[in-house]
Amino acid sequence: MSPETSLNICILVSLLCWGAWGIFDKMALKHAPSTFVMLGLFSFSVPCAAITAFLLNTQQPGWSLSLEVFGWTFLGFFCYGAAMICYLKALSISEASYVLGATASYPVLLQFLSVMFLNEPLVPARLGGSLLVAMGVAAIGASKSESKEPAVALSAGKKKLLIFFVVAATVLWGVWGIFDKKAVNAGGALTAYLAHCIWEISFIPPLCVYVLRKYKSYFNSGWKLWAPVTGSALCINIGAFSYMMALSLATASYVIVITGCYPMIMYLLAILILKERFNPIRLFGIILVTAGGIITHGTEGL
């Protein structure tokens, strides 16, 4: 199999898995709080780490996890986690359409960060594609706001907090990709993914203590909770593994922009599976994301 074919397969798998991940998460959150669901997702890092270690022993005998890989993956994990916290905090202040639209520009930021920190070229067509993807995600997010209730005016303090959380989430998501690429360059995709799993495993004990203290009753929720949690965990881990493999085959600016199209898959699945309403704004957003993805795909190898 050629490197180009392998890259395209990895990107396709990431797009499909991350798109489905959002659907499973939405189903799981109907039956348990986000912290409980996060604990369930992190728990799957244990078998994923074991499988990855087996693959490394089989394909790369004598492999090792260097401090450099651990360091870069920790920074990536920290940035991703902090970005998610800021994103959720912003959602608690303002509607999802605004927050999603405002943070959708992180692939554009990454274009410039990759030039400064990874010595990757700034490709004008790829930059244009990432702008279209960001605009498309923003349009799709705006289409989700269907509440007929009047908007609540924010105080000056709330507005400042909202701006801070939105800017922080956007910057952290952009920086996250840089650290992931550094980790892959330092030790390869498999070792970088294994280190990522180890960092997630390290957060299981404190999460478990917190969940047992506040949400112990949810452990008896049965298949209605654990089925979507399992689906979400499989999708996020398979998607992350494919994403790491793609980073080992192409530049970060290319991989992160094109995998940033996954909200399009998520919303299409939401229409088909969750029966969410389709409207012209959503269609326009999907067209923009598709066009941005096509333009970005045309820059492969640049």
C-alpha cells in the first residue's frame, strides 16, 4: 500500500470515527453527567495501551518510550484537556452556535503555528481551505440554535469571561496539534499514541474518586448508558490512533485541517440517527466544509 493511500485511509477513518463519537457522546450524556462519561472513556485507554504495546513488540522490537515523547504528549494532552474545559465553560455562558463558531478557526491558527514551530510551509490554498472549513463549522453551529426563548443579556463580567474562554480554547486547540506532531516526530505514531493512553490512564484514579463520591448511582444505569459510552470510547480511540498515523505520514497543517472536517460527519449522522432538523443554513455549512476539505486535499504533498 502506498503512503498516499495509507494517509487517505487514516484520514477517512478519523473523520468517520470522530463524527460518530459526537453522536455517541450525546446519547450517553442523556443518562449521566459529563464527568462520569469521561471516566468511562478514559477507562478504555487501558486495553488500548495494552494493544498498542503488543503492536510495538510485534512491529518494532526493542522500542522504548523516551522522555521527549512523554513530554510532548503530556503538553498535547494538557492543551487538549484545558481547551475542552474552556470550551465547556464557554458553553455554560453562551449558546452553542456562538461558541462553536468562534472556536472553529483553530485550524487557521495552526497554519501559522506550524510555520513557526514545525518549519512547515504556509500553503495559500490550504489556508483558504481551512478558512472555508472554519466558516462551514460556524454555519453548522449557528443552525443548531433553534430555541424560541429570548436571549439573555450578558453582564460585562460574563462577556469578558466568555471572550477569555473562547480565545483560550481556540489557541489551545491550535497548539495541541503542534505538540502531537512533535511527539510523532520524536518517537513515531505508535509510541506517541501509547504515551497519550498512559496520560489518560494516570487521570483515572482522581476521576474515579470524584465520581464515586458524587455519581456512584450511575454505575447501575445498564446498557442505555454503557452502550453509547462503549461506542464513544471505540470511536475516539480508533480516530485518535488513525490521526497519529496520519501525522506520521503528512504535515500537521494538512492533517489537522482536513480532519477538522469531522463536524460535517457528526451533523449528517445527527440528522440520520438522532433525527435532528435539517435546514438551509446547515446545508450551506456542509457545502463550505466539503469545499474546504476538497481544497485542502488538493494540497496533499505540498
